[in-house]
Amino acid sequence: MNYRNEVEIIEIGPRDGFQNVTEFIATNKKKEIIEKLIDAGIRRMQLTSFVSPKHIPQMQDAEEIVKYFLEKYKDIRFFALVPNYRGAKRAFDIGLREITYVISVSEGHNKANVNRSVDESFEELKQIIEEFPELYVNLDAATVFGCPFDGEVTYEQLEKYVEKAVKIGITTINLCDTIGVANPTQVRNVVENLLEKFPNIEFHIHIHDTRNMGMLNSYVAIESGIKHIQASIGGMGGCPFAPGASGNLSTEDFVYMLDKVNIGTGIDFKKLLQVAKECKKTIPGVYSGHHINIDEDLICVF
């Protein structure tokens, strides 16, 4: 086994979770939840996304959220998702210096998600990197393990995709199971092959829990050498442009499991559980894991 005794949990709930909530969440409530996540020990977080409010109204307060947290917290690694050049410029102008840009491995999902071909998206990403050299750009590789439109995504497709990314200067790639179809054998093979082929790339994993395999697949990724796991408080979220893509890996569930197998995260599970309970109680229509009604002092989480 290659996994370390410590991994980094990257919280994506404030973007990937909140974006699927139909009713607008008050900006102050978002700030309150994010601050409680920080208090629980989260040190790297996707705060929001710089998308058109017409398409995702929930993210209309992106500038205010980012400005507030950049000014208040200097020791937390904040970043935001951007779908295009305009989003990258908005993020840069407000002072953010780390972003995520999304390109699907499959053509069908990329077209549905951003209305471009994969090559067109890479051209725009290259432009962003050249025009904003101070921006650290993470690349979200969507549909790594399967596409709702094109079906199977081969490892050969993925390897060519990573080669394109490396060629334009990307050093961090997030492997996304966009619709939750990954299986442990597939995750292990993909991760081990990529880590061997591209040793200088920092790979992350982002698993959806559509078939209740989020924890298993994420754990297998750690066993295979991944050191950075994306998760969402309460299991909130799912891609709005991928049919059948239900919630994300639950941050509190995964931290609980890692605690029990002595893999450190630096995160306080009890505090994290309280944040998940608050999300379920105060955010209308939010998806939450089945465990949230338990008392935090129980020995086991059922």
C-alpha cells in the first residue's frame, strides 16, 4: 500500500453543494457556514464559482464572498471555479490567485457543460494561463470514469487529455467521477497509471456518491497514491449538467472513517458534523447524508 498517514481534504460544499440549491442562500448564511468549516480545520476550500448569474443564480454573490474571506483569512487556501475567460478575469480582478477551470474528457459532456469542444476549451485555458500568469490554475477533468452522453471513457482518452494539459503548463489535475459510475478497480488502475506516467502532476480525486461508492472509491484512491481528496459537507451537490449525478462524497463521513483508520486530516469531526447538521436545518432543499440526525457523542456513525 502506498497511502500516507495524512491526506488533504479539500472542501467544495460552498460551491458544488450550494450551487444546486434552488432558493438563494443568504450571503451572510454562506459566510457563517464557511467560517464554521474553517473552525473545524478545513484549510483548502472552493468558495464559489464565477459563472453567469443567469445560469446559476446561487453564485451571484461570488465577488462579495471572495473579497470577505481573502481579507479576513490569510492562512487558508481559497479558490473558485471558473467556466471561461470572463470568469477567470472576474476572479483575478477581485484578488483571487487560484482558480479551477473545467474541461471534460468526453466531448458530449463538455458540449453540454460549456457549449464547446474539448479542444476549444483547452485553447481558452491556454489563453487564461498566458494572460494571467499570477493565477494558479487547477484543472478539473470531468467525466474521467464515464460520461452520461458518450458512455465509456477510455484510459487512452484520459492520457491524451493529461498530455494536453501538461503541454500548456497545468500542474494540478482533479480526476472527477462526474456521474458516480467509477468502481474501485477502475479507480486504482487510473490513479496508479497516471501517477507513474506523470510524476510531476499533483492529482486530486473528486468522487460522486451516486451508487454509494464515494467513500470506497476515495479510499482506494488514497491507497493508490492520491494525497488530495475533494468532498462536500453533508454530501451536498452534483453536476447540474450531468443527468443522474447525485451528491458528492460527504466530508464528515470521510473524515470519520479516516480518523478510525489513523489517516490524519487535521479536521475536527465533531465540529464538522455540527456544520452538516446546520446545513440540513437551515438551507432549504439541501441534500444531506443519512447520518446527520445522530448525536455527535455516539460511538459509531450509522
